[in-house]
Amino acid sequence: MTSIADHDAYIAAAPEALRPSLTPLRELLARVLPDAEEIVAYNMPGFSIDGTVIASYAAFSKQCGLYVQPGAVAEHADAIAAAGLKSTKTGITFTPRKPIPDGLVEDLVRASRKAAGV
């Protein structure tokens, strides 16, 4: 993708098959982080509080990713594995066929905010 201006532009430029996963994720993140600012950092849409990115998301060719603070992924590693998802130090990958459960997204984002101290 080329440089993007906002979340709407990012989702519009994402692979068509992944767009239905991104829109509800964005809405869920906005509900869990009502005081966060929508930002674009490192060419990815995200949510920031007091200049700290709490959560961001991305679309790739065949999968999407949710990115949070490292402590959040570590804290919920068992739940991520139980959902059959793969994770890195700061991210969880998912597809439309195997989405991240909403409750797990909420838990990850709350833990990310706590880990960030905001």
C-alpha cells in the first residue's frame, strides 16, 4: 500500500477479502478506547492516548494483524493459543475465516493500555 491519510483510506486500500474484518475491528477498538485518537503511524491505522499507541491493525495479502503492547500479548498468550491464532511479541495475526474473538480483542487492548501506563 502507498502512504495513507486515515483509517478509511487504509481500509479502502486493503485487499477486498480482508476489508470485512478490518471495519468491525476498528469499531471495536474505538469502543474499547473511547478517549483514544485515531492515528496513522508506520503506515498503519491505530489508536493513541497521550502520544502512546495502544493498538493498531494492518492488512497484508492474506491475513490481518492486531498490534498491542508486548505485555498484553504475553499476558494473554494462553488465550491466543486457545483461539488457534499465531502471535509475535506485539502482534496477533488472523483471517476472516479465523478472526480474533471480540472478547480477546477487548482483553488485549485493555492490557495494552495498562502496560502503556495511560
